[in-house]
Amino acid sequence: MSFIDKSKFYVKAGDGGNGCVSFRREKYVPKGGPNGGDGGRGGNVIIRSTRRLQSLIDFRYRSHFKAGRGGHGQGKDMHGAKGADLVVEVPTGSIVKDSESHRVLVDLTEEGQEFIVAHCGKGGLGNAHFASGANRAPRIATKGKEGEERWLIIELKLLADVGLVGLPNAGKSSLLAQLSAANPKIGDYPFTTLEPQLGVLKEKFSRPYIIADIPGLIKDAHKGTGLGHSFLKHIERTSIIIHVIDISEDNHKDNFHILENELKKYKESLSDRVQFVVLNKIDLVDPEMVGEIAQEYLQTGIATVCVSATVGLGIAELRVTLVEKMEELEEQIAQTNPDRDGIISDNE
């Protein structure tokens, strides 16, 4: 199943029912007076977040959502039935915007959070409302109001604690597989990962943490080059960003600066996140060179761990380091991802 993280859809709330013109007609009740009932209100279109969904794939097959209309009023003061509300479920972490103004209507970060995106039309009034001393037999009733209709844009930002970023073929998928029970596609060619992948890091005596593997970034990804621009937004809610660097390449330092610049150009605040550098593929480099390269990164003040995701070298140290840092940031994580526990339970 494809991962869809942005879509456009149409919503139409139900129209209100019309009011009724009616008079009481009984054999022994002359001039019984007006008894036309009111029309029922239409249904609202409601967006509800759920952690059961991980993608906006459903919007590929359905893009129009209409709530039920209200019933018309009837005689004998019988009011029309209310139109049925329509609830549209979306993944937790979705942001809903107006398609014209691009104004954010709601950011659904909690399980079960609801928001009315299209309000119902009110029902019309029956002629019983218009009776007066001067007009005892009103023959007027009002029509129901039309329900609100609009086009909306929905975007999904994954809720994860740790984000893995790196250039294509840096070994992010292999690293995710080592840190969690996830089984991402792994290949020896660029852009193996074409959509974000989630995994859960579990260590004894600590709570689980969600890790997101973001598809490979390249230079000018913030401008839309390559795959990165489509998925950079998924890093925004992470507390820790891990730069995965392939040190078997001679230009690994240049690659690191490319990652730093792309994140900063996409959103300045990303440079303030706790960051780690994971020097990957150390099994392909002379051990003495690995030490020298690690010292270069450590001298810049960046936490650095050397690993080989393919053969498992350094993975245990990385797991412990990550958990220790996450526990330090526990309060920050709770504020960033208020529904993280529910998401973890569904990804285990």
C-alpha cells in the first residue's frame, strides 16, 4: 500500500430542511390555527483523528464527503429529522488547511480529537412561528439554509521521537532495522526508500521510542529536488535528528554539511534540535581512519557514534546512547508528541 501524506478533498455539510405551511384541521375545532413544523438541521462534516491510520491513502479513492440533509417540517407541529453527521477519520498528526487561503484550521495531534470542517445548514421555520394577533393564519414558512461547503487540504506529519536523515544509500534503512523490529526495503542502490518508515526502539527498563526513517535527501532538497522536499516535514515533530553518514565515501564531510544546510534552509528551528552523527559503514574503512574521522566530528561538539549497520558493529552503544538522551528529553517529548504512547502500541 502506498504512503500518501498530502491530499485535497471536498466537504459539504447537509442543507437544512424547509419549514412547513399547515393548519390544524379537525371537525369540531374551527380555526385551529397554524401547526406547520420546522425543518431539521443538516449534518456536520467532522474530522476525527485516529492512530489506527498511518497514511492518507483513503483520500486517493474518495475525495468528496457530504453529510445528510435535514428533513422537511410537516403538519401537526412535526419537525423534520436532523441530518446525519459525517465523520471522516484521518491519521493522528494530520493538519487540515483551507485550500484557498491555506490557513490552518486544525492540527490533530491527539487520539480522538475532533473538528467540524463544514457546519450544517439550519432548518427553516414552519408557519406556526409567524402567527400573531394581526395574522392568525400565516401562509409563510422559511426554507432551510444551505450547509457549508469547501475544498480542504490535509497533510500528514508523522509523530516520531527520532528522525534518521542522510543522503541516498547512507544506510538509514539498515540502521532502522538494527534499532527496531521494522523490516524496511534495503538495497545497494540510491533511493531504495521511497516513503517514510517507522520503527520502535525498545531497551530493557526503558520506555519504547518511535524512530522514523526519512527518504534520502540530496542537495537542494528544500527546493523540491529529489524526494526529500516531500518528506522533510516529517522531521518537524521529532525531538532528536540523527545524521547518518557513509564514511566509506571520500566526501563524507561534504555530505554532512549538505544535510545540515538542507535542514536549516527548510526550517531554521530544526538546527536547534538535539542532533547525533552516526558514522556508518565502518567495516569498509581502516580502523585507524575511523578513529581519526570520529575525532574530527567530536571536535565540533556533536555527539558521534561509529557503527556498521550491515554487520551490527556499534549498534549496542548507539541504542544505549539514544535511550539515555531520550530519557533526558522526556518532558520535551511529551509536549511534542502528546499521543506518542498510543502510536507506539500500534507499531509494536
